[in-house]
Amino acid sequence: MSIPRCELVRRLLGSATQLFLDDADPISVHCLAATAADHSDKLAEAGTGGSLKGHILSTYTDSSEQKLLKIRNQFWRVIKHPKDFRGNDIELEEELKVFDDSKNDSIIFYGWFNYFKIGEPSPIEAQVFQV
């Protein structure tokens, strides 16, 4: 299967947004949206508009890419991987103790922001999310 990156991002974000709007499965929403956000960064940085990450880094000079990635990856990494960088088991219940659906607001926004920067049409899920 061959799929352009912009289509991958649209599908991931579309599914994440629909689940989010249906108030269903916040873990899946987060994983889909964070994956899409990672890909959307690459798309937006390659385009003329720049990414939200680039805007944040240029506006808030005390921030760094590592800080932003740490925020984005806080729950995404725990959801994706059973072990940490050192090979130790991740205590899933402990790490997700403070996770709730509100953590998905910003990651979905982030992904769609970058997607719109590349000039793609706005799918219905994104239009509803914006409203």
C-alpha cells in the first residue's frame, strides 16, 4: 500500500477527531492524534507556512524542541511502548494516572493546525472540531 503522508495525517486525525467528538476511547484518540501530529510536523516544516512547533520555538525563546517533544510524548510513549529507554518496564497504571480526555484537545489541535498549513482541504471532522 502506498499512501502520501498528507493522506496518512488526514486519516489518523480524522479517526482521532471522530472518536474524540463521540467521547469514545481517549487512549486511541491520543495515540492516533500524536502519531498524526508527528507526521504533520514534517509536512508543515517542508511547506512554506512552517509548523506550530516552529512558531512556538520562535515565539517562546526559553522553550526547546526537547521540551515540546517531552510534553507531546508524555502519554504517547507510555501507550506505545511497554518499556522505557533503559529497558525497564513502564508502570502503565501509574504513568496514565493523570491522563484523561482533556489531554487530547491540544494534540488534535496541533495536528490539524499543521495539516491546514500545507493547504489541504478541511475534512468535516476538522470543521466540527473547530466549531
